[in-house]
Amino acid sequence: MKSIRLRPGRERSLLRRHPWVFEGGVERGKADAGETVRVEASDGRFLAWAAYSPASAIRLRAWSYDESERIDASLFERRIAKAVEARARLGIDSDAMRLVHGEADGLPGLVVDRYADVLCVQFGAAGVERWKGAIVDALAARCGVHRIYERSDVSVRALEGLDPRTGWLLGDGATDVEIREHAWRLRVDLAHGHKTGFYLDQRENRRRFADLVRQRRVRQVLNAYSYTGGFSVAALAGGAEHVTSVDSSAPALERAIEHVALNGYDPARHQARDADVNRTLREALTGGQRWDAIVLDPPKLAPTAAHAERAARAYKDVNRLALGALTPGGLLLTFSCSGGIGVELFHKIVAGAAVDAGVDGAIVERLGAAPDHPMTLFFPEGEYLKGLAIVKA
Ligand code: SAH
């Protein structure tokens, strides 16, 4: 077993159970991509077993802080079993959920999503890439599935020196899967959809939106950045008269149209617009169009804190426009999935947008990622999705 010696003082993050060591923290030692190494402090004392990633700025990702724990196939079986059991206790009202959420489940770089009887898996780091065979075996055994699809086409793979790869790891067949979320039927394209196919992290917020639409007797809804229309179906389920879905992806909008029909709603109650959200809102403001509720769920504008400033301006612009385009008493559900923008900063951005729009409002709820995307005490990067439900004065 190779050893990696850290620079003095650089043992701190591992001692705090944060699983990453950056390249600058390494004093000496080298290993192959994904190889298990013994990480030691500058005085030689054991800190962790970790996966080495020679191409990545995140040079080490810890598997275990227990010197007696062996890093072998059984470790992956245990971690996967624990992650799957934890989901079973959450009472999730869907047959689609995140079973493994990377670092939070002790499996850095691994994402496993269940869509009905199919798993869709992402290997985003050299460590989990190296253990792919053991991981696939453990998933098949633990989840009782016969089909596992790989969506390792995330951009972080390049940072790890790994080529993108997609395709079946187990079984084969159609990559289009129907799932049930709450009472709704939705279709997920595992091969071409965003992420592993769907935004599972918004599941509880879609449910909550349906409730708020019903309680507040919302009539006209704008679902901005709609993707395949999950929030649009929620709005119709909540009794909205009409929903407009806006997205810049034509295939996503086709799906949104399909979802309205699949759930038995009159297609006349829904309009799909292939357009830029900012532009749509600007046109609405000048044309006098208003909505009783708007969902704003933009793509990740600030992947890291380094992008935060420019992203903050973009978030502020779109929130200002949306607040302006709401009827008095209207409801805004606004989100940021940027890891680089924290809860407090997001609040400030939206408050600034309200000042610029000249509107007052009350925060009626704070929203986050669904519980199958857990956060741990030790890995703050795990908190990425945040949202506010605001009622305009
Ligand atoms: N709320 C959705 C997920 C939204 S993801 C759900 O619950 O499923 C963000 C979406 O924004 C993507 O579908 C992407 O195609 C779209 N998008 C990105 N930039 C855009 C823009 N400038 N205008 C409109 N849509 C955009």
C-alpha cells in the first residue's frame, strides 16, 4: 500500500472528517488513478484511507478514517446497503429517488438514482471509477434490479482525467422510463435527459408548489426554466387554470407537453414556450402580462464561489423581472442550485432584486433539496439547492 504524506497543517480537513485533500496539501507520494492509499500527517500518523486522483486538483478523497477498515468490495457493499436502507426510512412518495449521493453516503464521486426498476449511475471521480465492477455488483444485488445505465458524461470527469462514458452496465433495452412521483406519471430519458435524466432534488418542492397553488387559489402560472414540466404538472394538479412552461430546450418542452396529457389534463391549460426566460419576462413586463405564481429554477450559474459575483448579478436580474411580473399577492418560488452561492447570499440577492423591482414581500417558506440528497455535518459543499417561497405584497 502506497503512502501519501501531507504537508504540516494540511491534516486539518481530514481530522474534521471533510473527505477531500487538494493537491497543494500533499508533501510527497504518488499512486495510480483511483488507487487506494494510506494518507498520513506530516508526522507520519495515520489519517485516512483514500482514493488517489493524479489528474485532479482534489488529489485525495477519503474512503475511511478507520485504520482497521479494509478498502475492498465488501466496503462498497456495506456503504451501498446503508445508503439504500436510509432512503427506505424516508417515506418518499415516488418510485424514483437518489440512492447514493456521493460524499454524503461515504462514496465520493458516486451518484446512483433509481427510476422505477432501472438504476442510472454516475462515476465522477477516479476512486469510484476504479471500483466500478464492485459497485455495479453491489447495486444489482442490493437493489434487485436487472438494468443499470451509466451516465458518466459529467464535466467533472475531465477534471479527473477520465473520458466520458454512457451506456448499459447491466441489462439493456429502452432508456425511456416512466416513473411515478406523488400522484403524477412522468417520463425520464436516461440517455439524453439532464443529470441522470431528471431533477429528483426538486421532488418535495414540486409537491409543496401544488399545495400552495391550491391553498392560494392560483390561476395563472409561469414555470420558468421548466425542463420537462414537473412544476407545470404540479401547478395543474393544484388547480391552476393555465400554466406556461418556458425553457430553451425543445426536447424538454416536448416532454412537458407529453406530461400534461399523460396526467389527464386538458392541453389547452398549458403552453410550452421555447424561449429565453429573461426575454420572456421582459416582454411580459412591457406587454402587461402578469402571473399569480412564478417558479424560477435556473441552471447552475455559479458552480464554485469563484463564479459567485457574476452569477449573483444574473440571479438578481431574473428575480427582479419575475417579482415585477407577479400580480399583487402573487407567489414566487425562486431557486439556486449553485454550490458557490450560499443560503444567506441567495437571500440577499433576492432582497436586492425586490428593492430594484420596487416590491415588498414576505418569505413564507425556505426550501431545499429533497431528503434523499442528504447533507452531512462535515461536507458543506453538499448543500447546493436552496429556494425561497415569497408572497408579493
Ligand atoms: N425545474 C425543473 C428543472 C430546471 S433545470 C424541474 O423541476 O425539472 C434548468 C432548465 O433551464 C433546463 O431545462 C435548461 O434547459 C433551462 N435553461 C437554461 N438556460 C435557459 C434560458 N436562458 N432560458 C430558458 N431556459 C433555460
